[in-house]
Amino acid sequence: LSLDFTTILDEWDMSGSTFTNNNTIQGVAVADDGTYYAASSGVNKILNINPTTGAKIGTITATSANGIAYDSARSGIWWKAASSGTLNLYDIATSSIVDTMTVRADIDQIGITPQGYIYGTFGANGDDAQLKFYDTATKAEFASTLGLSPWQAAEGVYYDTVAEVISGVSDGAFHLEASPALALGLTYDASTLDLTPV
């Protein structure tokens, strides 16, 4: 999906036999080589998907996988289980967890900036979303928490550090507690965001 929410840039069909029980896709991420990764809490795995064919080419065991983000500097996938306060860094080359860090347990979807700052959405369905930042190098939590009204039932999130804009997708059509109960794309000015460690 383009950042202006007007164009589907790519998609893949997950109804085939190789994607059995993968009807609970949560976070998605794209590696530098274009490979897709999708967290499926239904099978407790992160799926590795060929960007050309859309075929599943591998899996990563990740119990209750929810938010995920590709770390270009470390060639790995950060992932977080639902309701867990731990982020795990899965190293693609060695197929192992090589780092962890503590975050809020209610962080849902995540992303990562080129500087290595993890950001994550949180907020109960029906409440405005908030965004929290963490430094993957120092494990520090940043003081700034960004309130994102009227974004509710937050799902996808992307922080463009160059344009200083945060883009988000609301899943209000599914979470009927959201107001409005619609799936929406929203953008926010992030130029005043203060990333000062606590």
C-alpha cells in the first residue's frame, strides 16, 4: 500500500494449501532484498514469502508472533509476541535469536528507523493509539510518547524519518469498538517528536 493510501503496490494470495491456517496474519515486514515476512499467530510462525511468486519459501518459529520489523543494519527480524514485554531479534544468517530487549507488554505493531529506533503502537480498542520509541543499541526507552488521535484499533504503522510523517492503518471495521468503525489510513506530522532517552 502506498503511503498516500491510494495504490496497492503488491499483494499475495494466502488461501492456497501452503498457507493453511494462516488466517491470522499480524505484522508484516520487507527485507532489503524485497523478501516479505508475515507474522502468523495462527501457526506461531513468521512466514518468509518470495516477492516475485508470492510462494512461501520458509518459516521462522515465533510463538504468538504479532509485530515484526526488518533491521537492515543487523540483517534480522525483530518480533514480539502478543502481550509479551520482550522483543526478539532473529538473525537470518544463523537462524537464531541474537538479541532481546524489554518493551511495554501492550505494544502491538512495530517498525524500525534507519537509526535503529524501534517504534510500536499501543492502546486498547476504542482508545486513541499511541506510539512509543526504543533504542535497540542502548535498550533505552525514549521519553516521548506520541498520541495519535483519532487513530483507533491501530494495526500497520510506518515512520518516514525523512518526511517526518507517521502513517498508520486502522482496523476499525474489524474492531467495532473503534470510533469510527471503519478501516482508515491516517497520517501525522512527526516533526516535533522528541527522541530523548529516559
